[in-house]
Amino acid sequence: MVVAEQRLLPIESEIRPRPATGANPSVRKCAVLTLAILAGFVLVMLYTYQTTRIITLGYQAEKLQSGINDLQTENNQMELEIAKLQTPERVEQIATTKLGMQEPQDFMVVSFSPGQVSSQEPQPETKAPSSSWSTRLLAAMPKFIGRAEASPR
């Protein structure tokens, strides 16, 4: 049978005395100073980061505002171009040149009263043609509103 060796604990007198738990005051001052410098450095870096971030966001906001102004100017120019393209004179020119339409010589407007529709023959009313072609075109426009069909592309 094998018996394990028994180790005896050293006697307290053999144990070396440990140094006092209180550190040297100069080491403590050095550690506090180092921590203070490190905390100050972290605060300065945080302040610098926030400042540069604010400046960057300011530049981005200015760039976006400039883009908005450019788009508003372009939108105004396009609205002006649309207004120019929709003038009656231009529509008349396209209708006569490209589409081969001609101005009507005379036109007749017929109106019915409710009693005439069911039992009697319609009594046409003729109106004299207006002085200008554009006025006559505007008078005839209500007939064609809502009759346009979408063409497949």
C-alpha cells in the first residue's frame, strides 16, 4: 500500500511578511494623474468627433437644399414649357399642318328641350359662327371632353 506524503504547512514564522497594503504615495499620484490624462484625452476625442459630425451633417444639409432648389427651378421651367406647348395657337398649327385638319366653314348647334325629345321632331337652332377659330374651338370642346381613348403602346 502506498501512502501519500503529508505536507506540513509552514510555520507562520517561516512565511515572509508581505509589504503593507497601502501603496507608495508617489505611485498613487502617478496613477491618478495617468487616469486623469486618459479621461481628458477621451473627452477631447469625443468632442472632436461630435464637432466633425455636426460639420459633416451641415454640409450634407446644404448640399440637399441646393439639390432641392435646382429641382424646383427645373420644375418651374418644365411647367413653363408645358404651358407653351398647350397654347391654342400651337394646337391649331399642329392640327392643320401635321394632322391635316381644316377649319370648319359653318357649324350648327342643336338643342332639345325635354318635351321635344320624346314626341316631336327636333327643332335645330343655328348660331352664327364666332369671329375667331379659337373661340369656336373652345365652344366645341365640351363635346369632346371625356371621349379620348388611351392608345396601347
